[in-house]
Amino acid sequence: MLEPFDAVDVIRVKRDGGTVSEAELRWLVDAYTRGYVTDPQMAAFAMAVFLRGMSRDEIRVLTDAMIASGERMSFASLSKVTVDKHSTGGVGDKITLPLAPLVASFGVAVPQLSGRGLGHTGGTLDKLESIPGWRAALTNDELFAQLEDVGAVICAAGSGLAPADKKLYALRDVTGTVNAIPLIASSIMSKKIAEGTDSLVLDVKFGSGAFMQDYEQARELAATMVALGVDSGVRTTALLTDMNTPLGRAIGNANEVRESVEVLAGGGPADVRELTIALASEMLALAGLPDADVARALDGGRAMDTWRRMIRAQGGDPDAQLPLPRETHTILASESGVMTRLDAMSVGVAAWRLGAGRARADDAVVFAAGIDLHVKPGELVQAGQPLMTLSADDAGRFPRAVEALHGAWDIASGADPRTFVSAPLVRDRISEE
Ligand code: URA
């Protein structure tokens, strides 16, 4: 096949701050997927994008080219509208678990094609796999049947969606080019658009435990993704949410499932409930139900019913005992006062070192490993009281986890918890209406 362009020319244009034409960009992505454009050439291009950025049009074309590299699903044959949610990931972020059945309990289809965790943020599939019998892999027929019947599905994304992104993401990971907004936005949105959802709510996190630590950068990422969704005909809204401190009190896998079930029963930590309700309200508004009484669906047991049906449909037993840890280690407060800070990243790294996450894609996670927080920012603690409990299958994991927690919290002695002002969990909302 005679190639219409030369990769070196395309790289030079971006290196010098120019705009790459639509035809060149589409060719580059296709030729890279075919193996004609090499990894070093694509790495140079990714670095040029990292340093020079991309226009809205270039990002749209890049996203579209990555979608075109693989299969494109369609839920048009379903009798329900579909709405999906994507989170950029954070520590203790188990929101998908209560959220999908909650939204589905209103008669909307929620296809959550999810991934496994890598690094300090956990993966939704890892958490659910701690439920005995539950399986992540579904055929397309099973996925459609469950969406029609139960409404909510959380399952593994097939490898056929946006294969160009898979190849490019692995390359970015080893070339210091992950954190470029045009590349992150096109990577996330190519998969979500290829999935074929009618509408999408994005939870874009900022803060120490987030992918984008800086608020302004997270905002730019959110706006870029909303624009991409809108340009592709997917109704898209983004919430910018605080990830400076872990969400909820459970960080791990089995313990996060337990906490999610508490939220589905109308209880659970206030922040997990608040974010679940905020995201569900956005999703239902996009699905045409702006006045849905979301809190009532949690408190009245309707969301829990859908959760139980969703778990059973995928072979899981919602009443089964979840794995318990072999070893625990409790950290006690060394002083009395009000906790004023608890760093999400440190807690995420500690949970990861306990075995709750994986360092390499083929590592196994330990379902019962993780951290349970007894005190969160704004709460009073006395010297000698438990601050948090670490769980693992091997006590040898504790020293390195404790090391990660060094300097992770502040306690102000003599402070009054009533004067503590926590930052708002949902800082902003972006949509293109
Ligand atoms: N998640 C993705 O899928 N892609 C990125 O580039 C970053 C996070």
C-alpha cells in the first residue's frame, strides 16, 4: 500500500506548533494501529502534543480516528435510553457501585463498561470480584439482555473498543506523556463514545489523590471532554469533585463493596451518599428525568433491589460473606484534637502496598486488603483512639504501608470541630447547553 503521508512530516508540524490536518491525523492513527508508524515516531508525536497542545478540532479528529480503529457499539435496539458515567479515578471511589443500580431503578439503562485498577486508584471490577461468584466478562448478548431486564450492568470492556487508544496509552505510560490534556481527553472519550451511550456524566477529580492534582487543569480537561461529547452527539455533563481526601471510610475492595451496600441501604458516609446523589441526578436529568427523587430511591430500598438483581444476574451472591483479612494493624492517634487534613494520595499508596491494588497489569489483588478510616477531617479524636485500621493477608506488608502514611494527616489540638469548614465536594459543573 502506498502511504499518503510521512510520519516525520506530521511530527515536525506539531513539534513546531502547527496544526495537523484532518487527513494527516486520521492517517497517523490508522498507520500506527497497523504498525506502519513505529512506537518511536508515535512517542515523538505524543511528546510534541504534550508540549504544544492541540486545537479543539484536532482533538475531535484524533478522538474520532481512535474510535474508527475499532468496533462501535450501539444500544439503539434497547427499549430504554442509556446513560453512562466515567470517573477519572480517586482513592476510595466506589461510586459506580451504588450509582449504577440507583439510576437503573428509574428505568434507565446504565452500561458501565469498566476496567481494573492500576497504581493507587482502585478498579471497579476488582471491587466487585470480591463478591463470591460474580463475573466481570459478559458476551454482548448477555450485556443487552441484562440492560433490558435489570437496567444496570457493570462489566469488563471488550478489547475491540478503540484499540488505537490501547496501544497509544501503553506508549504514553512509558514515555512521560500521560498527562497531556488532549491525549487524556481523546483517550477517555474515544472509549466512551465507541461504547455507544446516549449520554454521559463525567466525574473529573482534582486534588492530591486525583490524576489531575491542579484544579484549573482538571477544569480544562473537563471542558475538553464535554466539548468532545457534544461534538459527537453524546449529551455530556461534567462535575468537578474534590479528591484531596479519600471518599468515604473504606479504601480497598471488599470493604468498599460493604460501604456501597450501606449507601444502597440509605446509610453510609455522607460524602459517598452526596456524590452518588449528585451524579445520579445529573445522569437522570440527561436521561429526561430532571425531577427524579434520587434520595428516596436510596432510602426506600428501590436501588438496593436493583443492586441485588444486578449482582445475581452476573453469578454473584449478594448475601455471601465477603472476604475477611488475615491480619490487621490499627494506627492510634498520638494527640487529641480535630483532624484537619487526611491526604488521599498517601492513603491510596498505603492501601496499594497492603495488596488492594496492583503494580503490574497481571498482578492479582487481595480482596480483603485495604484501609478503614475511623476518623476523617472535621472529626474529633482523643489521643490513644484508633485513627485507621490496615488490613492485609501478610503482616509483612504493614511497615511499608505505614511508611506511606507518614505525615498524611494533621490534628489541631484544642480546636472545635464546629468551626471546621470542609471544602465543597462538588466544586463546579460543566455542560454545553
Ligand atoms: N484514563 C484513560 O483511559 N486514558 C487516559 O489517558 C487517562 C486516564
